[in-house]
Amino acid sequence: MEVLNQQGNTMYFDTVKGAPINTMFRVNFSRRLTEDELRSVSIRKGMDFIPAEVRVVSDHAYIIPKYELMGDRSYSMSIVLNNGEIYVLPFETEKAYRRGDISPATHRKTPIPYL
């Protein structure tokens, strides 16, 4: 994934499309990272914040939303490090289906594994 735009210490990435609504995000960093280096992680839908759990393993972080995301919606994830670096990743969730709808074969739920 490439940086779309950089303004000062803030790096904006291109929008990810079709993210599963029941998912965990794996964010890769170019160096080894510790949880102490993370100032904050947030997921937003408009002005609403979705709480998330964060686990750091070596050079990547797992961000796990506490609630299932809504389908066919736009969100933004921000990661702020203590050194002042900010990473912003906009994403759109996969199309939403009601329980009675027949979904295409490509529709899937991604399990959240225990780390």
C-alpha cells in the first residue's frame, strides 16, 4: 500500500474498498514496533468513533474493532505514534445484505483469530 499524500508528519493512504464487516486489520510498519510507541488508534464513521483493541506483534499491529462494522459504509482509521507520526487509512466496507437476502458467493465473514 502506497502513501497517497503526505502533509507534515501525517501520511494519507489510498482508500481500501470491500473490507469485510467482521474483520481485523493488520497494519505493517517498516520497523519493529512496541505498544508503548502507540499514542492512539481510532476508527471513525463520520463523527462516530468505534472502539478498537490493538495488539502489536513485531513490525505490525492488529486493530480489532469491538463491534461489527456496518456494510457499504465509509470509515477512517488513524494511528498516532508517540514520535508524532500519524497514519490515516480510509476504507469502505463490503456491500451490506439483509438476513433474508441471498448474498453472492464472494460474500464472506472473516474470523478474528486469537493472538
